[in-house]
Amino acid sequence: MKVAILDDWFDTLRGLPCFAKLDGLDVTVFTDHVADVDVLADRLRPFDAVVLFRERTAMRAELLDQLPNLKLISQRSVYPHVDVDACNRNGILLCSNMVHGDNSFAAPELTWALIMAAMRKIPQQMTNMRAGQWQLGVGKTIHGRTLGLYGYGRIAKIVEGYAKAFGMNVIWWGSEDGRARAAADGKTIADSREAFFATPDVVSIHVRLKPTTKGMITAADLGQMRQDAVFVNTSRAGLIEDGALLHALNAGRPGMAALDVFDQEPITWDDDPIANHPNVICTPHIGFVTEDEFELQFADIFDQVAAFAKGAPIHMINPQVWQD
């Protein structure tokens, strides 16, 4: 079976222990990113299986319809970037472990790093110092301040633990079900959605991107935030209403954003209005980019490929296309 692994920019996966799960298969690792659909179709046409590196490459109908040999897409977690209807039409099995049980620490750790960096203006201080101008302004102590967490899931709960260790107060918001679960666990729920955005020193969102959550953080939400507050997003840019964050930053509410995710990725130009905004500190979607996280994720993904090769697929999203 011919297997293509896409978008492994630093050729990392071959060095992980889990790569041995693909022994005996004809594996090609692509370390570049191809955005042109026709060029990508020419590249992938010989392959039976494609391994996705998160959402770095979208698998839409215009691509899938050009891949008659493709039988399997293997990835992990949610799949808004995969056209399941097109998979069904073309007889392509999508396998994805929905990972409801395990804890991932890479994204929470980066979230906390961005919060610390924003509150103490670490990137700006570094730039100023390297320019020979020593200190730049005054930062803020985290102890005693308030963190607002939107979304009552695994990652947010880990971030809460870090916040408590640093002496922060934590308030919560999210879906009705999420708020109910948080309240049952004894968490402090904001009095209203408006109060949730208006009260904290830092607001951090931790929600999966799917059709029902796209654009859920609105311009009105951001406009409620304080002029000295920080908005943190290490989840997905699509959770924010189109254009709302740039408008909010230009209007001064919130006063700063700390971001790891963007509307277009990868950013390969030097004039992106968000990445270059004076009130933004940012990282290039590295929340999950650690050796430990890769091993955790791709062990599942490669298990799915190996199981398919043996005729016993696992974690099937559209099992109706599978035939022994």
C-alpha cells in the first residue's frame, strides 16, 4: 500500500518511535506544502492512503474527485477540513480517533506561555533591548488577576490549573451544556456572556472548530472587553467572526491579543495585518508542535493506517464505504 504523509515541514515524523508502525508499507513523506489543487492532485494520484498533518491541507471535493486510487484518509480529532460527502461519493474511508480520553499538555503550555508573555510584554521588551533601548514600559503581575476561560474541555481545565498555581481567579463561559458541567464541578460561571468578556484581565478560548462553533466569538463579544485586557486564541481562528479581531484591536478593545492561529496558514508573507499588528504577540501555530505531542497523535494515526492495511480498519468516520 502506497502511503503519502503531507506537510511534515521539518521531516520530524520519521524520527518518532511510532513511525515503526508503518513498517512494510510504501511511505512517502512530503516536507513542503502545496496549495494548488491540481498540483496536489498530480502528486497524490498514485497513493492509496493519505496521512494528514492536522488541517494543514484541506481535502475538498475538487481534490478528492481527482484521486481515483485513494482509499483511506487517516488523521486525528475533528475534521472540518475534510469533505466527508466527497469521501463517500469516491469510496474513500476517513479514519480519525476523536480522542475524548487522553490529556494533551502541549497546547495548554503554549497558552500559558502566551499569557505570561503578553502580561509582561516579553517580545516587545526583547525587541527594545536588542535595539539598545533597554526597558519598554511596565508589565502586569498575574497573581490576583482574573482569567476567563471559554469552553469547558480538557485543555481549558489544564490551563485553569496553571492559573490557580499562579494565584489567578478563574471564571468560565461556553455552551449551555459546558456551563452546566462547570457549575456542577463547582466552578465560577460569569453572570452573563457580556460579563464574561467585560470582566477578566485575560480571556482565552478553548473550543473545537466545527460548523456550529464557526464565528461564535463575535465583534460584539470582543467589543465588551476592557482596553487593558488580553485576548488569547490557541484553538482556531475560525472561531472568531470574520474580520472581527482586527477591527477590535484597531478600536482598542481588547488592548492586546496573543495568538497561535490565523485565518490563513501558513503565513508566508511579511505584511499580514494581524501578525504585524502592534498590539499582537503571536506564534506560528505551534501549540501542538512538540515531539511528545506528535508521538501521541501520530501513534493513533499510524495505527489507523496499519489496521486498514490489514483489512480491519479502526476509528471509521464513514464506515458505510468500507468493504472487506
